[in-house]
Amino acid sequence: MKALIPPKQSDGKVRPGLSGLWIGDALAMPVHWYYDRFALKQDYGRVTEFLPPRNPHPDSIFWRSRWDAPSKELDILGDQRRFWGQRNVHYHQNLRAGENTLTVKLAAEVWKMMNQIGAYNASEYVKRYVNLLTSPEKHGDTYIEECHRGFFTNLGKGIDPMECAVPEKHISGLSMMLPVALYYADDPDMAQTYALQHLSLTHQGKEMRTAAEAVLSLILPVLGGRDLVEVIEEECAAQRNPHFGFPFSKWLNIEDERVIGRELSTACYVNQAVPAVIYLALKYSDRPMEGLIANTNLGGDNAHRGSVLGALLGAANGEDAWPDRWAGNLLEPPLYTGD
């Protein structure tokens, strides 16, 4: 077995960044896509630890979700299909406390691949991606996002797997991309190139690329030793990317629930979710635990937002970012040794 070890000597920021990605997702998983904050608090209280999901989920949209597999071989719903079209079904009903959603399990797959073969390889990843998605029992998640359904619809039409991605606008694509940037932490140009290439395999379009460039403009300098707050302030001043065109500093003295809920949506679309991440990263730059707890209890797409935020806060705060009760209770933590 080949050891899973990050390249060069960036462990002090890469490891907590990667752990933060996993933790931000797992912490929010049971209350993922709760848009009614009163219902979230009523069902789970204030979430500060890993919890198991449970039914019913009052904000679930399964009742209006459907997808027809192009063939038996390309069926990505498997036994979970029976829950589609039903009301109140939790998106992640089969997962356990400390377990990650399908999105981060796909992020784990690219991380594992790079460490096994020693480099990023898009075609190899697509093979693994197709294998994982067509074996639903391997991940156990009930909800399969639109990007994956679109990919497999195109694959069923005979389109080259490398060209099956559909135009997208959901922040989950950034969660899946970040392990590539972390792997190449010591080479920012290569990190940028391969991370954007990886994003395009499942999330096509200018909107996704612009959002990815915003996040990469933060995490790559931080991995290189820059201060997160300084980098955010520099990007806001430069206005090179529209995701920095918000009055983040003015919002710092306002309640999080007002900023993310009134000024910005809690939804999954990158034009709102990425600025929400930037706001939370600025406000909780040196308080990573508080940042992920705040994000989780804000609801909406808190799992994917939390994974991106966790990667930023973990890289910014280093080895002391996360408590043992979080890092040690991830059911499938990112691996560095073994197989």
C-alpha cells in the first residue's frame, strides 16, 4: 500500500485545512438545508457537536425531486429511489454522527487518488467518480445533487465522460475542488490550474469559475503563509472579483442571522454562498470553532458552505484550529498514511 502523504512540507496548514473541510460538512450534515431556523432549533437545539440526522426534515424537497436513469448501469439512485417523491425525507437520513455527505466523500476520492498516484489526473478521477456514483451503497447518501444527475444523463447519451458536466451554480463544486488546491499548496499556479480543471469536470460555466477563483484567491495565499484577514481586505480593496463587492467590514457588528438571511441568502447558489463564506471567514478568522458553529446554525446550505469555510479557517489557524472531539470523531477522516 502506498502511503497517503501530502507533497512537500505544507502539513501545518494543509492538514487542518483538509480537516476543516470535513468537519464543516459533518457538523452541519444533520441540519443541512434547514431554511426555517426555528425548526432547526426546535429539532436539534443549537448544534455544537456531531449529531445523527433524523426524519422528518420539514424543509426537504424530495417530494418534488425526480430523476430517470438513462440505463440500469447508470442508475445513481439505487435503493434510495423509493424516497424520491416523498415528503419530509431527510437528505442524509442514512448517515451517522460524524459522517460526511456525498459531496465530501467525492472530495475524499480525489484526495485519495492524488496521494495514491502522486499527481492530479482528471481522467482517472472521472473513472472513480463514475464507479462511486453507480454504486450508491458505497456512500449511503439519499440525495444526489443536480450536477451529478446532469452528468449521468449526458453520459447516457454517449457523451465523452470528460465532457459530461452541465452548467452549474452551486457551492458544492467548490467543496469538491478544494482538496486539489490543498494537495498542490506549495505550487499556487499548479494548484489553481488543476483545481479549476477538476471543478470543470462536474460544474461547468463562468459563474462557477468566478466563484472558484474568489475562493482560491484566499486559500492559496493563506497556505503560503499570508494572514487571512489581510488577504480578504486586499481582495476587497482590489475588486478583482465580484464576490468581494460587499460591505463585509460594515457587517461585522451585525448579527450573523441578519447578514446571512437578509443581506445574503442562506441558499446554495455561489453568488450568495461565496460572499457568505467570505463574511464568516473575516468575522471568525481567529475563532475557527465559533465560525463553524455559527455557520451550522444559520441553516440553508450550511454543509457545503461550512466545508469551504472550514478549509479556509483550518488553513489560517494551523494545527490548533480544531478540537480533538471534532477531528477525532470524524467517521472517515482525511487520510495521510495507509490506504
